[in-house]
Amino acid sequence: MPIIVNLDIMLATRKMRSKELAERIGITEQNVSLLKSGKVRGVRFETLERICEALDCQPGDILEYRRDAANHGRGLLSSNNVMSSSGMQNRAPLPTAEAV
């Protein structure tokens, strides 16, 4: 999936550490780390809203679509985990359009 997570860039721009962001939005540092590395399949809107509020940014500042991102490996949303304000949750893969 060619979605790139630029959370590390936004944190650096705002001169904020992962620990501070985790405290402000109510998730663990480990979950912020997983989100930064893109090792989540998705992010709940509630969590994304809290991140944007804490960093004073827009969702597009954090998430980026790149057609050739499969070749980059940095911060790609790639597993079956979903980041929520209550932490990581394992989710079954989403159905494809043909299955719906």
C-alpha cells in the first residue's frame, strides 16, 4: 500500500518527542512508534484528530500517498493492525471491492 506516514517529520518540525505526543493524545509510546514506522494498517479518525490537534497540523501533513512507495519501505502502512486511542488492535484484512 503506497501510504507513507510522515509523523516523524511533523514531530521534528514541531520539536516534540514521541513521549510528549503519546501523553497528549492518550496512547502509549510504543503505539506512537508503530505508527511512525507505518506498522499499522490504519488509524482511527479519533486518533488522527488527536494527533492533528496536538501537532497543529492537517491529516495530509501526516499521511501521504505515493504511487511508487512500495519501493521505499519507510513508514508504510502495511500490517493488519489498527491504531486507536486505546492502543493497537489486530484486525482482519479489509475486504476487497469485489468481496463487498
